[in-house]
Amino acid sequence: MPRASGKGYRQRPLRRYGFFIAIAGLLALLLLQTSPRLSEGVEPIRTAASDQLYHVTRPSLIDRISGASAKERRILELEARVRELAQYKALALTMAERLEVYEDILNMQGEPGGAEVTARIMAETDGPFAEALLANAGATNGVQEGYYAENDRGLVGRVVQVGQRSSRILKITDFNSRVPVMGEASGLRAIMFGGRDGLGRLTDLPEQDDFLPNERILTSGEGGLFPRGVVVGHVRGKTDKEVRVDLSMLAGQLSYVRLKPTITVAPPEAFPVETEVADLGEGDGS
Amino acid sequence: MNSLREIPDWLALRWENARPRSRLVIGAFVVAMIGLVGLTPKSFFGVPLAWPYVGLIAAVGWGRSGLGFGPMVFLLLFGFAQDASQAPWGSHGLANLLTYGFSAMVTQMADTERTPVLSFALPVVTLLFGIGLVWLTASISSGHFVRVAPMLTAYFATLFVHMLISPLFDLGTQRHAMGGAGR
């Protein structure tokens, strides 16, 4: 084969000119970027280009086939959630410390705690007669009748029967369940019972005022069956006759529940101040 | 089975008859694909893999057919795509184009077809030239000499991949024409 003579190069110098112009242009571009202001100007282009390339190439084909991409995405989601929760935890710890200080300043009496038990739900009966749960904690674990149960989202029910190793919890979705509740914002009181559609129904509503739309519903603590302030749900909607409540516990898991005693504060007459009265009597006599 | 055996022959015949512009587009497509895969995380049993500078492979291969506007445009585009990571704009394009010009110059000056040693040495030298340019621009832009070891592993990866896919960057133009295939 004949050796190249370079004749083509001489005949078509335009390509060579183009080549050198391109080289000069690139060198000029590189030099221009030594200016910080110009460099900052082109940075958004780089960011946009990087984003586009990132979305095109991630996850890789191998990851898509092997399913690793789905796992990786899930891990990223969970990591983001953990980071978010860590922020909340830090905030909660700070707030708890502040609350303790405020309570000390105000000389506020704290509520006594009780023995709490976490129990696993072994069986669930959603029959036509009663909606109840069977938990694997009973009298030997310290559970007593009247304990209330809550999951990670809110109130689940109340312990109505206790055996040695198990207990039965009547869910708040049961028709026969009655929970004294109140609106968190409006402060209105009512009684909630379970409906057939899995929603709570409010009865004994106040005549003058209405619950607010989407208002959070908490236990009112009246009657002493449940402590005050446990989350029950939020107002879903109102018809002519009744207010319906979306129950928070249904959004959480029902495999494990926390059984807690309802701490009631004894009335003053239960523990009268006898010593002071005696002292006063003695003073009058003298 | 016979039909399966005929596939490489059929492909070789099609490649032989392909026009320079088609060959250029196919080569560009291969570069784009390898480049895109290169952007994803790569590891082999937990060991991160070095990825070749496939733009340089194209520059060396296309440079053998002489200068042309088409390859120059593609090499510039590949350069800008490579710059999207964190390099200064134009640095990879400069390395690609200079390697392209260097390959064209060496091919014109030396009779690589009659001298097998040269045909072997040409890509070794030109790719080293290209990688050296990337190292130089990275060092200049960062203000200090960047590490050589990663560049060397990338160089060997580039050389290895070049041996596998270099025929795809033969534009098939006659030497005496030296016109490239871009136009």
C-alpha cells in the first residue's frame, strides 16, 4: 500500500485550521475559568449537567437486574428517616430538659407512673359480637383489668379481662366501647364509640359548638377509664347527626401494644388533712 | 448452528462495506455507552474498578484516518460530557483533541502498516500522551501535582479496552485521501 504523502493535508488545510481553532478555543475556555467570577457563572451548568447524568445512570443496569437498586433506594429512604428522627430525638431531649426546669420553677407536681407492659397480640376477633385483641401478657406480668392499650399511633382499647398469662383488650372500634374524648383545639367534650365502618362516632355532642374540621381527638380523662391526653384520632367529617373520627391506631401496627395503668388522682376527701384539723381544734380550746 | 456461525462473517462484511460516517456514528455510540456505564459505581467483589478514558481511545482510532470535522465535534462533545463531573470545562476536550491530532500526526509521519512494532507502539504512546495531558490539566487546575497511581491504572484500563474495541474506530478511509470521515 502506498505510504501517505500528506498531500491530503496540504489540499485541505481547512481541517487543520479548524483543529487549531478548536484547540485555541479550549485553551481560552480553560483560561477564562481561572477568573472566579466566570467560574461561578458556569457552575450552575455543571450542576445541571451532573444532575442529568446522575439520573440517567443511576441505578446501573446491573443493579436494576439484580434488584439491588430497590434495596439501595429503601436503605436511602430509611437513612433519611433515621436522620429526621434523630433531629426529633435531639429536640425532644432538649424540650424534656426545659420542661423539667419549668416544672421545678413552678413547683409542679408530676404524675405518678405505673408499671407498663409491652405485649404481643396473639389473636384478634373482629366478629359481629365484639372487636377484641388477645395479648400475651396477664396477671403474672402485672396487667390488671382497666389497663388501657396503645400502639405507636394512639389508643387501641382497654383491658376488659385478665388471665394468668393473657389479657383481652376491647378495641375502641367496638360498638360497645365508650371513650370520653375531647377536641384538642376546641376543647369540646363527647363520647366516642366504634362504628361498623372502622371509624369512630361521637355522641353526646355539645349543642352550642362544633368540633373543628380535622381536629385531633384526645381522651378527656373523664370517668377515670382512660388518662387524659391520649391520641385517639382526628375529625374526619360531620353529618347531620354525628361526627366521624379517623382512628389513629389503624395507621400503626397492631402486632404489639403497650398496656398501661390509668393513673387516677384521688379526690381530696379520700385523704383529708387530719393533723391540721386536730391542731386547729386544740388552738380553739385554749 | 450454521446460521449462528455466519453471524460474525455477516457482521464483518457489513462493517467492511460501511461508510465512514456510519462508522463514525457507531464509534461515537460505543463511546457514549461505555462512558455512561462508567458514570455508575463499579466494583468487582468489592474492589473498585478503574474505568478507561474511552474518549482517548476514539481519538487515537479516529486520528489514524487523519483530521476531520466530524470526529473533532464528537471528541469535543465527549470532552464536555467528561468535564461535567468536576473538571474545568474544556480540559478533557483539549486532551481528546490533542491526542487526536497527535495520533493523526504520528500516523502520517510513520509507516505503521509496514512496521508491526510501530502499529503496536502507536496506541501505547498516544494513549500515554492523552492520559499525561489529563494529568497535566488536572494538576494545573488544582494547583498541585495530582496522584499518578489512579491515572496509571486508568491508562492500563484504557490500553486494555483499546485492544478490544479499536477496530470500531477505524473509519475506513484511504490513507492517501486523509480526509477523515466527518465530512
